Amino acid sequence: MIKFLDLQKITKKYETEIKEALMRVVDSGHYLFGEELKNFEIEYALYCGTRNCVGVGNGLDALRLIFRAYIEMGFMNQGDEIIAPANTYIASILSITDNQLKPVLVEPDISTYNIDSDRIEMAITARTKAILIVHLYGQNAYQDKIANLCKKYNLKLIEDNAQAQGAFFKGKRTGSLGDSAGNSFYPGKNLGAFGDAGAVTTNDDELAKMIRILSNYGSSGKYINMYQGMNSRLDEIQAAILRVKLKYLDADNYRRREIAQFYCKNIKNPFITMPFAGHQTLVLNSAAHVWHLFVIRCSERDKLQDFLLNNGVQTLIHYPIPPHKQAAYAEYNGMTFPVTEAIHKEVLSLPISQVMVDEEVKRVVDTVNNWKE
């Protein structure tokens, strides 16, 4: 069986260095707010190209804290509107509603699956305070057009960088393109920890300071609580592991591009819609995509998935139900986003990771090509 994602094999690749890093933490006797976190924040900020990185408990908290900080700083108020893609994982939307803000959903571009920049301006109202872009599946969603809209209407530009660590736009990495970015280091990400972990990256020093306070019980000093904060901290163990894996992230992303290029060149099944990545023959040289997921579409998605599994290829669906159709958002269930809904009915993620060998990649291609409706 070709696993969708072989985390054990990925860990094995860095095993010696990870064990050394874990022993550093054990021997230090310092498990929160120690040298590993301090150094990871410096190293990841340098990697992204931002002045600040604040380690937090997970990717959702990173986004939640960004919105909360903007509220505490007076830029937003509860009830304000945040433009967000309709086609995303529910965490993007939860970060908005958790702060009593209102998500205004915008359809994606069917060729990239990211938010359609041509549809954004018509969704802006007097209550709009920010645009949240999601670099979905690992592909940069930032565009100059979106940045210009933010300048025109005095909006914050926030990146959901949960899936695209290492991707570029015109020489700048995702995580540094907007006013702030929420990053996830969930184990299955391109840069994954051994549990939940996340970070906020930003060039806004005041925002970073506020997020540090809010993420530590609203405390500006020991037992001094300025705000009703939360407990969301990146611990020393996760920081130490992330420091090891960060060193190899660019090389790992390059291997993912190699696999994506092979898929794009060799999957010829007429019943399959392939992902768009600029020009498909230039996948390997396209720094705008780090291929966290390789997502195809098929009108008979469920049958295709069963066929692949029966022939030794494990796949996943990211994501079967869009946020506006979830029971958690019953108030949005009556809304219709045809492009988003079509995508969620058809998408299927093929195996892709830095530890897949050529033989496995070829077997995936052959199996996909052998399927018939």
C-alpha cells in the first residue's frame, strides 16, 4: 500500500537530529519559553522574511490571535466583516467567528482553487476590515490586485499560511506578504511538528507584542494581566523538532515539486482534471507552489477513490463539505457558492511527500491512468 502520507518514514529521515534536539530539551529542564522557542522564532522569521515570529499552540490559534489582537488594538470591532474564501478548511472561518466577526465568503478561481481576486471588490462594504487569503494546497494566493484593494479601502491583509510554508511571490515568501500571517505546523504539514504547533509572522512590531501578551493569559508580566487572554504557547519540544526540519524544508519542497511535475506530465486519464500551477511543464521551477497537497478532480470521485484504494494507493479528500454547508454554520447553509460546492464534490488528493520514491510515484500514475468511469 502506498500511504497517503508516511509520517514514520518522514521522521526516520531526520531521526538522529530529532533525538539530539529532544535530549537538549530534556537536559535543559526548561520546557516552555526556553532557548528552543527563542531560536525557532528567530530562524523562522528569517526564513519567512519578517521581523517577528510568535510561536503559538496551533494554526487556528495563530489566526484567532491575529483577529483578537486587531480588536484589542482598536482596528476592528465585533460585528465587522472579514472577506474570506468560500473554498477553504473550516479553521479559516472559525478564526473569524471565534472573535465575533462576520465572514463574507467569496468564490475561488476554478483554475487555482484560491480566492478569485476579480470577485473581491464587489464584496467590500463599509464594515469590511480585512481580507483573509488562504494559500490553499500549498499554492500562493497573494496577488498585487488584492494588496491594492487593501490599500484602497484601508483593509488588513491576513494570510492563512497553514499549507504553504516556503512558497514565493516575486521573491518574497508566503507568511511575509500581508500585514500578518497564521502558520500551522500540524504533523502532516510540509513543516510539521510532533503535535499541534503554530506561529504568527508579521512585520508589525505592535501586533507581535499584543499577540505575545494575548497568547499568555493576557499577561504583560508575571501575574499582571492586561487582557482576558488565552493559553496558546509553542512548547520547547515542538520548537526543537521544527528547528531540525526547517533546515531541510526547501529541499523537501523541491522533492514535492519533482513529484508534482511527474504527475502533471504523465497522468493522462481523460476523466481527471489536473491542478493548475502556472504552466504545467514548469512545475519544477515554479516557486509559487510547494505542493502540500496534489489535488485532482473527478466527477466520479468516490468511485475513483475506491478503485485506487483497492489497487494499493491511499488517497484523502480535502475537503468533502465546504464551511458554509457545515452544521456548525447552520445560518449559512442556505447560501449557494456553485464553484466551491462543485470543487468539494470532486476533489481527491493523491499521495505526495518528500519521502516518496520514484517507483511509488510511477505506480500512482499508472493506477490513476488505468481507471475508467
